Amino acid sequence: MKLNIPSVAGSALNFGARKMETIMRLAWLPVALILILQIVTTYLYLSVAAGRFVSAADFATLGAAQSALAGIVRAAWIAKPALMAIATVSVALINLLLVSSFMAPLIRFAGLGERPPGGAMRLDFGPSQARYVAATIAGFLVLAAFVYLPIASAAYYTMKYISQALQETLHVSFPDPQSLHTIDPVSRGDALIKSEKLNDYVSNRALLVAAPFALLWWAALIAHFHPKNREDGGRPNFLLRALATLIGGATVIGFFWLCAATLLGFYYIALDPAAAAQAAEGKAFEVIAAKGGAAAVFWWRLIVIAGLALAIFYYVNLRLTPWPGVAVCRGSMAPAGMLSVTRGFNIVRLIAAIALLSVVIFLIQLALNAIAIPALAMTLGALWQATDAASKLANSGEAAAWIPAFFTWTWQLLKILVNVFWTFFTYGVTAGFLGRLYRESER
């Protein structure tokens, strides 16, 4: 079974566009409640941070409340991490339950052709919604168990042991030979700082900690691309497969490193006026190579580790991508069908399908913001001017007072409707994508 990249992406887009009436009918109430939940979340966080109940009466506008929250949210996480975590998890769970109420029937519609129940006000929760929630949470827990926690714990203990090692006394000297009271203990960290080898000391040990994760990921890739997981895979050739996956994995990590090094170079260009002047003369890449390369004496190892972590994260995430659709449509949490969709080179085809979808959605959104909305603004502006001119003719040169308010509110309402419509479309594309992945898992 090979994923057809244009067909998978086309099915998702087709479902999001052609089933818009059903999507809007099922999703408008949950989406409205999600918008209200976002407003409530702002005041919830403010209440946790302030230690008292904070409501809309405490601020002139919602924007003022959000600005106040932006200034204290970090301090709130530091001062009250448990309460902030409980609030965040609670909000995320409520949001997931609301999303599941319409995503589960939409996925079954896309995957099984099962038409959702009628009615303009739907807020259902049943076995399908429960499986959608369970698969989403299970996917997150798998990522946490196999990606987040091992890497985070390894990083924590590495830094802990490095810190302990740097605090050890390397040697003791007596600056005044005539007095034994003038003791000058030198720690390993001070000695490394003086020798300018501290950066290498830290990053080399970080590389040693990352090495087992790299080997485990490499082993997973070797098993993933075994001929038994590929159609017409031929006879197994372990050495060739190991070499190919090593090159492929290194290429992925190298891509992340190149992106990070380029961003680091641009960061130094922004800080250095001389470098900025060189970049303005068309020598940006030379400056990036010089600045990014110089900074990479310390940072390149850490960037490689970050690239490895991202590569492992995306690999596991891609393997889990079909799970909500398979669980909802099959009526089972068994992961077998989920894994079959991304078996062998299908994981590469899945990446290509997601990339194609992302590009098409980006182009649609670009056209919407660059063409449709400006054209709508021009049309509304022309209507405003025409209405204003007609009102002046009918009222001896004075325009009616209601005209500015009417067109201003109309414009704001249209922008809201466009964004809500776009939200429905993206939810529909996601449902169509997951439904199609379920059908692929059944082949």
C-alpha cells in the first residue's frame, strides 16, 4: 500500500471545501464556546496570578486584560507553577472535548461516509468523541514517554553533573608564602574559564549524552525501512540500509543545523552594524558564514543536539498522526492500522502530503489576505462613499450620523466571519485528512 500524495492532499482539501455546510452546522456552537473559553482563560490566569477573582469589571477592555496577562504570566508560572499547570491542563481538556464533539462525526463522515446526525445545534459526546480524546491524549503521552522525558531528564542530569564537576577544587595555592592564611582555592570551572575551554567542556559532554539517543533513532530507522515494511522491498541488506538511514538521518539533522546556523548568523548581523552594512552590500551569506561559523565554535554542538531532538520528535509524531482517525472510524484504540499507514517509505510520502497541504493552505490564505480581503475593503469603501454622497444629497449636504458606525461595524463583522469561515475550513481539511488516512489503513 503506497500513499498517493496528491490524492491524499486533494481528499482533505475537497472534504473541507465541499462539506462546508455540514462542517459549519456541527462546529459553529463548539467553536463559539471555544472563543468564549479563550476569553475566560485570560481572566482565569489573571485570577491565579493575583490570588483573587479577576473579572471583566477590573479592566476597560479585553485587550487591556490580555496586555496585563502578557506582563505577568511568566512571573505567575514561577510563583504558582502548580495552580498555573492545573489551569492550563483544565482549559486544554475542555478545549479538546469541545473540538471532539464535531471532529469525531466529521472524521467518520470523511472516512466511512457516515452522514452526521441532523440539527443546527450539536454538542455531542459519545464513544467516537471519547476515542478521539483518548487517541489525542495517548499520542501526547507517547511523545512524553519516549521523547520529552528521556531527553529532558538526560539534559537535567547532564547539567547537574557538569555543575558539580565545575565546582570541584582543582588545586590550592598560597599567594603569600609567608602566610598560610592566604589560601586561594581554584575550582575546575575557574580553571576552564581561564583556559577558555569551558564551552568545549560543556558541549562535549552534551554530545556524549545525546549519542545514545542518536543510536536508538538510527536503530529505529534501520528497522523502519526493513524490506518487510516496503512493497517490493527485495532481499534484506542490513549494511546498505544502515548506511542509507545514517546518511538520511544526518541530512535531516544537518537541515535543522543549517536553519539554526542561518538564524544565528542573521541575529549577529542585526547586532553588528558593520556586519549589517556588509549584508546591505549583498554579502549576507559571507557574513552569515563568518558570524554563524564563529558562534558555532560553541553552539554547533548544541544545535546538532537540538536537531536530533526535533528529528526524533517529528519521527514519533508522524507515526502517531493517523491514530485519532483510525481510532474514531475503526471504533478501537488498537494502533496497528495507525502504524501501517506510515510503514516504510509511506512516512516520507506522508511528509510530502502534509507539506503539499501546508503549501496549498498557505497559498489560499495568502490569496485571501492579499486579494480577497483588500477587494472586499475596497467594495465596502465604495459603498460607504456612495451612501455618504446620497445621504448628503438627500439631507442638504449633511451625511446621516449612522453611516460611519454602520460601515465600521459591517467591516469588523465581515473580518470576523472570514476568520471563522477559515477556521471551519481548516478543521474540515483536518477531518478529511484523518478520514483518508483511516481508509488507507484498511487497504
